Amino acid sequence: MIVRALRLRVARPRVATFNALMRRQLALMREQPGLIYVRLARRILGDGGEEAILFEEWADADSLYAWVGPRLTEPRLVAGARELTEEIAVAHYEMLPEEGERDDAVDDQLPADVATPEFEGRAPGG
């Protein structure tokens, strides 16, 4: 699974319009095949502006590409939303498998005799 995170900054006079457009964004995204999860989180800044994080979880790369297109570092936003932002950053992450799920990127590379250490609740070396 792939996580896509967009961090957006919006100036105070544009916050209300931006939030209305992002509600449309969420509704449109929820219709997309392969989208597992999407949420928008925000925090109000000291100057009255807003920083928002659009958190997306996609089943696979094909689903993500079908939504975004070939330019993964570019945000795909509803019309008018991008123009309201002062700053946008896009990042992608591979979701770590839960315990018991196979991690093909790692499992095939580990020697068979490698044991998984249990978390002991203390910092390394402590």
C-alpha cells in the first residue's frame, strides 16, 4: 500500500473558500477505485492562515497513478484549490505491513534464521 501526503498552506483570507473546495476534493476522491482511506486535517496558524494535510492511502501504485497521472510530485486538486495555496509539498511512503502480513521488499532478503526481536519498551542501548 502507498501513502500519499500533501501539505498545503493557505493565507487567512482564503481559508473558508479553500476548506469548501477541499470538501469537494474529498467527495471526489472517495469515488476513486483503489483508494482505501482519505482524510484532511488542519491547524490554524498564528497569523490566521491554515496548514492542512491531505492524507491518502492507496491499495497499489496502479490505483495511485490512475488518480494522479504520471507526475506524482504534482498535486491533483479540484479546480481553484491550488490557486488558493501559498505552499504545497507532496510526499509518498510505502506502508509497512502489519504483524503477520508478508513484506515482499524485506522478507525475501532476510536469512531464514533471523529472528524478529520483540519490543522491550526501552531505547536502544538502554
